[in-house]
Amino acid sequence: MADDEYAKALKEAPAMGDNPLWSRRSVLGMGVGVLGAAGLAACGGTSDSPAQVQPDVPKELLDAAAGAKGTSMGLLSQKLYSTAANDALDNSIKKFAEATGTKIENSLVQADAGDVVAKIDAEVKGGVARDLAFMTDSRFIAQFHALGDLEDVTDVVEALTAKYGEPCAEAKNFCVFDGKWFAIPYHFIGIGSFLRKDWMQEKGITPKDVYSWEELRDLCLAISDPGKRRFGWGMTVNRSGDGNGLIEALINSYGGAITANDGRKVTFDSPETVRAVTFLGDVYTNPKYQPMLPPGVASWTDTSNNENWLAGVLGYTRNSFSVYADSRTKKNPVYDKTHVFSDCIGPATGKSLLLGQSQGFVVFKGAKNPDLAKLLAQYLVSAPALVGVSKQAPGLVMPAWEKVWDADPYFTGGDPAFPMVRTMSQQKLPLSTKNGLNFPQKASAGQQAVVAAYVLTDMMQQVVQGAAPAQAVTAAHAKMVQIFAQQGLPQ
């Protein structure tokens, strides 16, 4: 884009306000795109290859949008891990805007930067929120619903179900309240565990599809060699989304959980939780395991394990598929040396409890153009609109709908890991532990707020610094009770 066109687009763009949470992404449907939001997403690096896909908009959506010609709307997008994936999404939005004769402003939000729920809630209450947004369902939807910020979108989900079959399994838990849908499943987020199979083979270790946490810990130690800058255990318990995910997954596999299955009663302080926290604390404090810990791991943020994995110094990491996608799209040699498997099992589990996640479209209360927002959501979930984004984020951005998986050969055969991701997205739920916990548990604003407040990582930091696991768990439980009360769930 020429400099004068860029300046003109910025001048003509509607004001966004002074809120530093938002980054200008684009003014779409005007023939130009203002791109340039910088920064890394919560779980990954960047990929800068251009995305050119501009798929056609189906006639039925064009007919439905005929009355919206000349109108505008705002979209808030949770930042994807790569600039190329964000640009591919922009291309799909631009195609929809041009085809319908509308203007769509797409802005990015970094979900782990600041109190995103409180800031968006203030915008909804102030009547200045975007019409449409997509957010990770298991992290945010219950909180927005509890605040009364979301419109019922059951009609859209029913229409999509009639066309594309069933949505991904976990979305039925995190997007539905009192039998009504308050988020439209957009794309499924693959989550997995990654091992360096070449390091394992050098030690005569054959890769497996299932490991216990104890087996994984010992394997990570066996393949470590600090002299060669090989560190087996590539995970932190510092404040981060990855740290939260590791801690909660391990506790669940031991038979502990933040809440009972109803999502309302805090049950964190249990013998099962203490055993899990004791195990994980030992990984970071026992001198025996120091050789497998990367330098600086105690202060890692969300991008650190991605960066170190791609630098070839980690033997294991657990992450969304952003790190796998980045290694593939950037042709990093670590891609061909990666063994992908599901989460580890614990004493309370016979199989992985890994559910994956999905992004869900929400229409905010007071939206100025809700009908156009719903039509855009229906377009973006489709294979033509999604495939360009997915090719820039393989495994991380995958179909949320059964028939979309089969609508493009890329989704079924584009990578050896895709069948595992599809199985995860369509597995029968709930998954149960031996002591009666069911996952996913009922969606809970309290549980989501606890995770967002980094109670789990703060607890583990106390253990790493010398606190007894039982005492740290008890203190964390008390904090959780306070947060639940703030969310309208007194204990």
C-alpha cells in the first residue's frame, strides 16, 4: 500500500478511543486494509508469509445480507499466533464486506494482556462494544454470560447444524447456558504434547502415544544434555496460559479439580490435588531434575516455550498447535523431528483428559448491526473462508463443524497430526476420572476467573520457593473461594 493511501485510510477510519487494549487492524470493504498490529499471541511466534485466499461468498448469505448494503459493523478478533494467519482472516472478511457492500472494521485483542473481560464488559455497558467478537470458549464465554453481555445465538447455531452437522464436542459445554447457545463455534484449537523423537532415538527410546506424567518426567531427564544445550522439560509454572494449562491438566489427571462437576462448588483442597502439586513441585526443586530444566524457565512467559522449542533446545513442551504450526510454516527443521501425542495420564485416569478448545463468535448486547454480524459469523466458519487461515496456522485453526472437516482436502490430509486433532474435536464427552470427576465440568464464571487470576501459577511459585504443597493448596483454595464470591458464587 502506498504511504498516501495508508494515511488516507487511517484518517477515514472511525475513532477507536484511547483504550490501549485495542490495536487497529483494518478498515475493510473500502478497497484498502490497514494492517500492522504488532506483537505475539499468547502461545507462539510469528509467520509473515502473505495470505492471498479470498474465497467467494455463498449466494444465500449474499441474499440475506441484501438489506445491510451500505451499513457497517465492528469485529473484535482474538489475536492468532501469526501475522499471516491474521492477514488471511482479514482477506476473508474483506471478501465478505466487498461482496455485501458493507464496511467491517476488524480489531485485534491480546487475550492475555490486562483484564480483557472487565474492559470489554465496560464497553458493552457503555454501548461502544463491537458487534461481533471471537474468544476462546473455555476461558471467557461463561464470564461474559454471567455479566449479561451476550445475545442468544441459538438460531445461528441451529442453522449451521442443519448445514454442517454437529459442532465440536467441547463447545456444547462452554457455549450453552440453560439450553441456549451464547457463542457460535468458529474454529477448533488443537492442543497437544510434543517430543523430540530424534533425541529419543539417540537414547534407544521408542516414541509412544501415551505416557504417564512420571514416565514423561523420567524421559525428559534421560534425553537432556545441558552440554549440548538439550533441556528435556520445556514447561514453566510462571504466570502464563501455558503454565495454567499444565498445572490444571496435571491436577485433573491426579483426580483433583478447582470445582465439583457442577462448576459452582470449590473443591480444590483435596489429597489428590496435594499429590499432584507435590509431584510438579519436585520437578522444579529436586536437584536430580535440574539438568532437564532450561535456563530461565522460572521466569518464562507464554511465548518462551515456543521460542525455545523452535530454537531446538527443548525435548518436550505442551502447547496449543501454534508451536507445531510455526515449525511447519517456517520450514523449521524441528518439524520433521517432532513426535506429537496427547496429554499425559495420571493416577486417576486411563486416558488423556485433553479436550482442546474452540474460538466462539459472540454477539454483544446492544450491537448496532447484529444481523450482519451473524451472517459474517456463518461465512467465516465455512471451509472456503477458514482454509486460508488454517494453512497459516495448521493444527491451531481447524474446523469446528463436522462437515467442514470434509469440505476441503487440506483439513483431512494436510498434515499427519490432523487426524488426532479431529478425533479430539469430535470425541464423546464427558471424560471421567476414577474418582468421579467429569470433564468438561459445567462452564463456570468462577473457574474461568480463577484461571485468569493466575491462582494456580502463583500457588506453584510458592511451592518452588519452599512452601509445603499442602499449605500452598490450602491458600490457593481460600483465594478461589473469594473469587467465586466475587463472581456471584458464594461458597
